[in-house]
Amino acid sequence: MDFNGEIQIILEKNLFGNTVADYLLALAVFGLALFVFKVFREMVLTRLKTLAEKTETDLDETLIDIIRSLRPPFYLFISFYISLLFVDMHEVVFKGVTYILIIWVGYQVGIVFSALIDYVIRKKTAAEKEAHTQAAAHLLGTIVKVVAWIVVIIFVLSNMGVNVNSLMGALGIGGLAVALAVQNILNDLFSSFSIYFDKPFEVGDFIMVGEHMGIVEYIGVKTTRIRALQGEEIVLSNQELTTARIQNFKKLKERRVAFRFGVTYETSNEVLKKIPGKVKKIIEEAEMARFDRAHFYRFDDSALTFEVVYFLLSAEYVDYMDTQQEINLKIKAMVEKEGAGFAYPTRTVHVHSN
């Protein structure tokens, strides 16, 4: 028998239900698949590194990290699985290998989703300096990643032949029970997300919520804390803040100020006519005030009342108090100079004698 004949006999020899030729073909496929995966990985990494050097975005770096997360053992196992398709093997063994591959692929998909979610959260919080904003964003990212992993697990179980309909029904009932048990916590949590995305106020803003007012010092996942003008700390739930009317004074560019003062009924008509013009001049001389109007308003019980309106060109409360004080002092001096007097509650009693 010649050499070729001996080789042919060896190749046709049956081992565990497959010929030697089948095993050699499977080995060749394994080596080829492993080579293709390795070359493809290196080509993609090289291309992404080149793009990363030319572009300013860090998405390329994230993709590089995702490609690097696909470790050589993963490529080895996929190549091994592909090679098994060229040989006959027991159904139980092949099914076991298939399940391992499904689980492994699901794990890698979960890693990819987690990396992309981390990238989005990192981009969203890059310009945020406030700790509460970053905390809310990271918490939201964690929730999204948990949901993504649940979807991956359901996908894996479905491909492994598990009836996921009953499982999803059980998860739905369990989730509903948990949601009812932690309803208040979830309300505060979603309210925190609402504050994060809508930004009705930020740390450092002076706000008024109902009867409470103060400077926002901390915005957490469940509560927000403001420092009142008296110095005490007021803790409000985020749910309360998202359902209440909030006045944010920091966003105020100018403040409308209206005030009244009264002079006595003994003041002459000539002086009464002069007062609005003199008040206008006083306000126009103030550095941060813009005059609107001044009028003899009405006859009150003990005074002839004037109403004055001006705009303060500042949102700071201290600037308002300083300007109002300056205006008050000058109005007092003006009224005294005109020989008039400020009114105060008086009562005149007329006594008739018989």
C-alpha cells in the first residue's frame, strides 16, 4: 500500500462518531476563525486610535475600551464553537456549549451597554459642578443599567429555552408590590430627576416656597435644604417642591418696588402738587433705581396718601434695602423742607357746651 493510501485510511478512521478528517477540518476552522477575530480586533483598534488622535470627542476612547473588553478567551470560545459545527457530537454536549456561548455573549452585550451608558452620563455631567446634579445623573445611569441588564438576562433565558412569559409576569407582580411599598421614596426619587432636568432652582438661589424662604444649600435625592433668613435650616421633600409654586429671586433681573407715605391734612394744595415731582427727582438721583410713577393716591382717615412705584436695577435684597433707605431719608427731608408733616393716626374730638 502506498503512502497516499495510508493517509487516506488515517483520515477516514472513525473516532467518537467523526473521522480524523472531520477533526482536522474543525481544527482548521478553529485556527482560521481565531486568526480572523484577532486581525479584525487589531484593525478596529488601530483605526479607532487613529480617529481618537484626529478628533476631540472621547467617544472613540469609549469604543476602544469596549473592543478591549472583548478578551482573547471570548474569541477562543467563539472560534471553538464555530469549529464544533463541523463535527458531530452528542446533543446534550452541544447544547451545553451553546448555553455557555449565549450566557457569555449576553454578558458582553451587558458590558457594552454599561460602557455606553457611562459615556452618556459622563458627557451630561462634564459641565456640571454641583454634587446633587452629578449624583442624580449617576443614580439615573445606575437605574438604566439595571434595566438594561434585566433585558439582557431575559434575552439570554429566552434563547436558552426558558419560558420568560411567566417569569415576566412574576416580575411584573413583584415589581408592582415593591413599587407600592416604596411609593413615597419613588415619588421623591422621580421628583429629584425632575429637579435635575428642569432646573427650577440651583444651589445658591434664593427661593420662596409657600411660607418658607431662604438660600438653597443642598439638593439631594430625597430632600432639598434651604437656609432661612433667620439662620435655621429648612428641609423640604423633593416631591413637595415639584408640586408647589416656587419663587426664584436669583433669576430676578430687576425688582418692582411700590410704597406709600402720607402727609397731614393741613398740607396745602401747592405743596401737594409739588410732592410727586420732587419724589420723581429723588428716585432719578438714586444710582440703581428707575422711576415709574408717583401720585397723590387717596384720602385716608388720618393722612393724604401718596403712592410711589420704581424699579430697582438689581436682584440683590441688600441693594433694595440700601436704595429704599436712601429714598426714604430724602423724602423725609423734602417733606420737612416744604413745611409739611408726616401723618400719624390722630383723632379730633369736638366738644359742644350748652
